[in-house]
Amino acid sequence: MRYFIAILLISQCPQTGGAGLPKIPKLSDLVNPFQQYKLRDILGSLTALETPDIASDAVQPLPEHEYTDRLSSISDLNRAKRDLLFQGDIHLSFEHLSNIVREQLDHPREKRTAFRNSQYPSTIWKPHVPFELHSSLSAAARSSMLAAMAFWQKNTCVSFKKRTNEAVYLLMSGQEDGCWSTVGRDVSQKAQILNIGKGCEMFGITSHELAHALGLFHEQSRYDRNSYVDIVKARIAPKNFYDFAVVGMKNMDTYGEKYDIGSVMHYRPTEFSTDGGNTIIAKDTNMQNTMGQFRGPTFLDVAKINRHYECESLCKNKIRCANGGYQNPRNCNVCVCPTGYGGKDCSGLETSNPSTCTGILNAGDIQRKFTINIKPKTNVNGVRKCIYQIQAPPGKRIVIIVDSVIGNCVQGCYEEGVELKLYTDKTVTGARFCCKLKQPQTLISQGSTVSIMLVAGKAQAFVQLRYSTVDLPQNRSPTEKNVTHGSVNPLLLEKYQDDSVDSEAIRKEYLIKLESVNQEDFEALVRKEFSVENS
């Protein structure tokens, strides 16, 4: 638990504020919108011109769900400050925005998401991140910020220390409404404000804002985003086109990591919508419910920060890691593994909770049914998860039909629900299901393995699926539309389908209601994993 030592010491210190800190300027004091309007108009016009025109009525119909989200999006929380923020929650200086616009006019075509310009490495925090916790933070915001720092410190080589006399530092405040941050370390700003106001206390939001401060832009800012998602401009007000701008190679770097629709840094599907409909549509429609999650940083979010801070240099003796894993900078003898994978070198399965809810399923020509049911329980010792893997013979692909699901229907399916990793690249987040299905959903893997992860807090999570092999060529490109969708070849799949399966009847048969469980329970369990009290 050495990762938590610095954070634990911080929690024992009184909250700082008043005489010990300078007066915190308001966001309106830091950003002059009139100075930036022209730049935003240019960036918005470029975005409108370069983004393929997808009409709202031309988008393939998606299943309609009755979402139970407690909040819609970060940009909605910041609605009153949209004129002052870039992409809904980023405080950019005039100079930084000017550089982004200038580079867009030059038209470079590179894939970037971590802030890396000509000033790098002065834009990263080394040897540690000095910070202050201002007394204006609510108790819930303060607890969530501590958990977010503990997460990033445990999973990367980045360290956080309470500020002594450093001139450039993070000032975590709750003085204003909304949640926003700067991007990376900026020596010109001195005290860089990270604001966590009322409604922003979820761990997925505080870890998102802290990721901005460490150097990450939004995932959909990448230059390759149009290969993975469609932007529905008809649902976006022209004044908000610039919030969908991409950022060029002179200001960002992806370090070769794949585009991750499930990234905690990705917009929600309805971001900046004028009518509540989707402004972002995944090209592989099975990935739509993966977008916009607030559970916390994904494997690839963490990997980019580790690359950005050159954490791999801490390990002198190199080891090999399977399935896209990499050497752990905090323990060079083991690997950091993608979700669903585990063991010293990531060749095994991630540890389940309970430990017995795991195994290997062998797929063949005969279709098999499989059911996982995590029943509701008021007394649990953390987030519960069952990890399974379906394996097919080499050269075969796997057809999976999801018959029914019980979960918590939220955008991004980041609470109770199931995730299926269908791509050959196991580092990216998989297709998630958490909402009531009207009919079974058919999916096809890219390769010969599929990881299944059923996740639950105190509430119930359930999935019933059928699986078998199919003779189809290996599909190597996740950018191909509906790469995991059953529409690849309906005639080939006809023998695997069963019209008599009733998704709603299965749901009713297995549904268990427990009145003492509420939506807040999952968030509390996620935060507890990285809380000071639990360390």
C-alpha cells in the first residue's frame, strides 16, 4: 500500500484555505471570451467543413433505452460557463487556443490525445504534482479528489505531494459551479485551478478532470476519430461546432494507443445535443452503449499517462507482457493487464470477485447457452465481477447472441452490466450491455477469443447468451462499420438464431428486486477502492 502513503498523510492535514492561499480568481477573470470568439469561430468553421455530413434522419436507428443517469454530461453541468470553456470542461489560455487553431489551418494528419507541444517535457509534472486542497471543496468533492489522486498514483509513476513553496501547482477548488481543469502543466498560470463544484463529485468525473491536468485531451479530439464515430452536425448548434474540433500533432500525442470509445475522456453520445438525441454515433453500433462512462479511467487512459510521463524508463530489466499489457512502473516484475486479463504476464484471466465466478468456455459448431447471475446483496466487499473467456479453434470466429440482460441502464454502462471484448486488440474497451433488450442481439468476434465481464455493485447483474463458432475470415479492422454486428452475413447466421427466445420473459424470470439497494451504492464502492480510509 505504499502508493497511498502520500495521500494518507494529506488526509490527516486540515483543509487549506484563507490565509495560506492566494485569492482564487474566477474562471471569468482567467478567460476573456471576446478575445477568443474569433478563434472559436475559425475552429468551428474548420470542424464543420472537415467533419463528414451525417444527417440526423440518415443515422441507422439505435435501440431506445430508458436511461437512469443521475446526470447527463459534464458539459451540461458547465452549461453556464460554455462560453469560457473548450470542449465543455477545459480552460485554455488564448495562446494555447491560438496554437491549436494555427495547427488546424496547417492540416497535419496525426493521431494524438495527450498534450505534447514544443515545450514538452516542461508540460508534465516532475518529479511530482504539487497541489493544494482548498477549503471551498465539499466533503464529497474532497474525498473524490483524494480517491482520484490515489488512483493515478497507484496505476502510474505520477506522484502527488502537498505543495510547500512550488510556484507552479494544482489548486483544487470548489469555489465555483461546474467541473473543469487546464490541460498539462502550464508555467505561465502558476496556480492551475481544477474546479469540482456541486454535482461533480463522482469518481469518474474527478479522475477525468485530473487526467486533463496531467495532460490528456478528450478522446474524440483525435485525428482518427472519424474512422470510429460519426458526428451528427444537425443536432449541434453552430456555436458549439468548435467543441467537436480535433487537436493536431504539435499539441498532442496518442503514443500509438488505439482509439477507445469506452475512455473516461470520451464525450457522452448526447454531448451538446440541441434535441436530446445522439450527437455521436459509433460506427460499430454495438459499441454505442460503451460511450460516455463515468466508472473511471480505462486501461488505455492509464497507458497513455504512463507513456506521457516516460514511466517505462523506471524499469531497467524488461519483461514481456501478453494481450497488449505493459511493464508495471510501480513493480517492474509484473505487467499491467487489459481489463479481463491477469497473471504476471497477462496471459491468464483477471481475478474475479467472488473468485469462483470465472472460467474458460470452449466454443464449437453446436450452439451452447450460458447464464451468469450476480444476485443483489447489501453487504459486499467491493465491486463484484465475473470473468470468463470463450475460446474457438484457430481460424474460427465466435457468434454470440445476447438473449437478455439485467443491469443499471446508464449511458456508458459503467455500473451493473456486461462487457464483451470482441476485437482482436484486447486493450480497447468492449461492447457493453446494461439496458433491457427488446430482442436478442447478435455479435461476431474479430478473432478466436471473446472475454466476458459481468460487473455489479450491490445490485443485480445478469446476462444470458448463446455462443458457437462460425466459418468466416478473420476481420482485422475495427474501423469497418459494424465489425462485430450480426449483419455481417444474415444468411450465414440464420441457423444460429431462435425466434422463440423472449428477452423480456427471461428478464422477468431472473429479476430480483432489493429495495435497500440504490444507484449511489456502485459509486461508493468504486471510490472506496481508492479511498484513504481503505488504504
